[in-house]
Amino acid sequence: MIAEVEEKAMKLPRAERGLLASKLIESLGSPFEDDEDVIELALRRDKEMDEHPETIMSEDEFWASIDEYRRR
């Protein structure tokens, strides 16, 4: 069914495809809309960084750790 809808949608003029895409994205809502846990986690991590600034990782350190993880 999705393939049929996609096929029909791709035949729409560009402006109509854009409008449809916008409506579909809006229909998904925010990933954080109903998730209080995400907000609580962010606030807790922020407090932890304030209390223990030595644990903060720079962007370069972050990406280096990602590269190291991928090499494993």
C-alpha cells in the first residue's frame, strides 16, 4: 500500500508534493511532545555538568570517541 501511495505522490506537481510532505511531517508531532523523561534527563545531565565540569567532553573528544568506537 505504501508503494502505491508513494507512486501516486511522486506524480504530483512539485508544490503539491511539498505541501503533502509538510502535512505528513506535521502529523508526526514532536519527538519530545509527550516525553517528560527526555526533559528530565536533559535537566539532570545539565546539573551533572554544572556540578562536575571535569566530565564535560569537547566536540573533538566526542568525535574521536565515536571514531574509536567504530574501529572496534
